[in-house]
Amino acid sequence: MSKLTGGCLCGAIRFEITGEPMVISHCHCATCRKATGAPFITWITLAPDGFAYTQGRPAIYRSTPSIRRSFCAECGTTLGYASDDYDDELDIAAAALDDPAQVRPDDHIWVDGMLPWLKFDDGLPRLPGSHWEHGYPDRSN
């Protein structure tokens, strides 16, 4: 994968992704819905060493004692998600990329929490919980 760049709505924060994603997932959990104000969010999961902020620094909100959600303190753009329990991975909001069409989702997670009025005909696998419980897809092809 080539380098991906992105940032927040107001431009105060910029970032780049140089690492290969472990998975790209549409997350349907209730806390992501509340945090983003959207029916779901698409996360790019990768190792933290494959990601860097190149301008500005995000604000951090702990949505639970072990979960850190990052966002722009100026415009509110959701940027990332990380767990203290899984410090070998980081989630970055795909919609914050300069060109989100450069990534292709692998699956849906937390579908047990999916809103009933959402209908997807994308053929992607649907996991009832997270990859921490169900494993990661093979992205080698």
C-alpha cells in the first residue's frame, strides 16, 4: 500500500499512514455511533508505528477507562480509537483520509448493534463482535 494522508475538517490536524492495515471495518457499536453522531464508522486498523501525525495533535477523550478516542479540538472531527489493552493496534477513521476511496472495507463488526434501518448489500462478512474475539481476515490477496 502506498502512503495515505488525511486530516480533520478545519485542517489543524494532518496525518499519514505508511503501515499496511490489519483490517478495515465498518463498526456498528453503540459507543462509536454516539462518539461520531453517525450510524456507523469505518476504521482502518493498523500497527501504531505505521501512523504519524504530521501537523497538530488531537484531543483525547476516554470513553471508558481503557479506550482513548482522538478528535480535533477545533472542529470535532473523529480521528482515532485505541485501547490500552491492545497497544499493538490503532484505529484511524477512514473518512478522515484525503481520498477515502483508496481503502476498501473488509467487513462489518459489532453487527449485533447495527441499526435495524441500515441495509447493506455489500457481501462483506458480518461479525457479531470485534476482531479481538473473532480474529482478523487474511488481507494477502
